[in-house]
Amino acid sequence: MPLYKSGLDMWKKYQAKFDPTTIGNRFTQVQQVALDRAQEGMNTVSTVRDLVRPILDEYGIAGGQRATYLAFALALTKHVVRQKGDAATKIATGLKSYYTSAFGLDPSICDEIIQVVVGWAIPY
């Protein structure tokens, strides 16, 4: 018979494990790794935005829709840098379907974004 943790059980464990000195030491120990990873992540986001902006400019997309297309591109990037080949294709197709149906994005513009992002993230 499985034992399910309640919220109170999880809270008690959290309280027992939380030690400000230990947490502070851990942050100090991994600070440089965290900063390097943050810089790499920010560079990736900036690169994707730079790749997608010309497409959005070409179609005159502005305002909230522009942000939604950029969100699509970043979500796509997040997945295709981790997956390759058929898996990346399936994820791209699924994300395109989601963003076109949920947010009303133009499928042809999404296809262009996929080509630009996947071409950059997964060189074939």
C-alpha cells in the first residue's frame, strides 16, 4: 500500500532541511557555475530573438502578437536544443499546433520561425 505525503509532511521535511548557513554556503560554492549558465542562457535567448525579429518585421507583427511569436520561438528552442531528429520534429509540430490553435498564430509564420530556429539549433 503506497504512502502518500501530505502537505504537512512535506512542510515538516522542508523545515528540518532548511539551514540558512548551509544554503548560503551552497550558493557561494556554485555561484560561478550559476553565473556562467545564466550568461549562456541569456545569450541563447538574445540569439533566438535576433533570428526571429526580422521575420516578424517582414509581416508587420507588433504588440502582444509579437511577444507570442517570440514565446513560441523560445519554447521551440528550449526543446530542440535537448532533442534531435524525429523527436525535435514532433515537438516542433506539437508546439506549432498548440500556438496556432491556442493563440491564433499564423501557421506559415510559425513554419518560418521553425526553419530559422531549428536550422540554428540543430545543424544538419
